[in-house]
Amino acid sequence: MLREMGTAVVAYSGGTDSAYLAWAARETLGDRAVAITADSASIPASHKRDAEEFARQFSIRHEYIETFEFDNPQYVKNDKNRCFHCKDELFTRLDAVCAERGILNVVYGVNVDDLGDWRPGQGAAKAHNVKAPLVDAGLTKAEIRELSRMAGLPTWDRPAAACLSSRIPYGTEVTKERIRVVEDGEEAVKALGFRQFRVRYHGDLVRIEVAQEELARALELSMAGRFVALFKPLGFHYVTLDLEGYRQGSLNEAITH
């Protein structure tokens, strides 16, 4: 499918799915494919560094493009359609790149498993005629991980990732200051050795989600003290650990589709 496209811009975050798609586009289209990452405050700096390193390692053409979703009041107010406004901004910018360079297609790394969750960004993709080759090929997340492992890609077992704005509950305004606090908190938790987790912002309360297989360590009394020492200086009055553990899209549990 990629080969038949002839030219393509890959919306590239550096996660498992978009990394595999960018690699496959490079394998089939060479320099006629370019991976473009949003230069947005909502993407952690560490994720951008990882995306750059992967692109260098596999000789993938890689660029950044600035996005301005935080200038859009519809995005900042953070209702359940926030992701639509983010992706609409990104795809608008990528459409402009295609028009300027004569590139025919924009592709992104949504997979079959993503179709069952609340993902308004997929509506923006359809509005911009963005193609989803991994979905068209019928690939699940597990299959993309296995194909990535077989191809020798270091992203095959990368933990699930999402933009920092997804840590802020719907109805609470998304600001660069708030997501910067979340980013600082998540980098600190990562430094403790945790692998799959989320830092959820609830005003003066922080809710830390840790994967079930790592939850026992997080529940140790000594670790509780370390969490408090990390998050109190970030401005949180209350530091909590979610006993259900990490689950993708947990903030979607509070909305009615």
C-alpha cells in the first residue's frame, strides 16, 4: 500500500506504531517518505529525543513542524473532543507541507485496537483524508510489536504513550504550565525505574497510575515516601496512588460517548 502511494508524509510521534510505519515507509519509498513530528508542548522532550534517535538509526528523513493547538480556545477548554482539535491542527500543517512539496499522502499510525476506544482524533484524520495503512492491513498492536521485533526495531516493546494533555481530566483547562508539571512528574517516576505509568493531574491532587506488574513495588511504604518527596515540590497538596493501576485512556471512563 505504501509503495503504491509514491510519496508520503508520516505523522510520526516516535511510539511503537508510528515508528514502525515510518520505518516501513522508508523501506518502500526511500527519501520519498518523510516523517514529521509535531513540535508541541504536549509531547515530552524525552519522546522527541527518542524519535530523533530512531530516525537517525534507520536513516529516516525526519523533520519537526510547529503546531499551535494551545492558541485554540476549543483545545484549551479540554472537553471530550480535545483530541480532534489537536489532530486537526497537526493535519492542517501537514496538508500545507504536502501542498508545498507536491507530496500526495499523509499517513498516521492508528491500529485496529485503537478503533474501539474514544479517539476523536480519528475524526480529524478522516476530515483531512489521512490514510491509516496499519488499519487497512488489519494490524493489531500486538502484531505491530511482533513485526517491529522481527525487523530489529528497538521500539517493539516501548511502553504505550500519549500526549501530556491526556493527563488532564476533561473540563479542566489544558495549559502549558500544567502539562509541564505532569512532564516533570513523569520523568521523576521514570527515574525511579517504573516503566508503564501515568501521572494524572487533578488540581492540587496527583493520581499516579502504575502497571499491575509494577504495582507491588509502588505500594511499598518506602516508595510512598519517595512519591511524596517528588510531587509535593511540584505543587501538589495530595499525592495518591491509583489502586486499579495503569489503564490506557482511564480518563475516558468519566465521559459518556
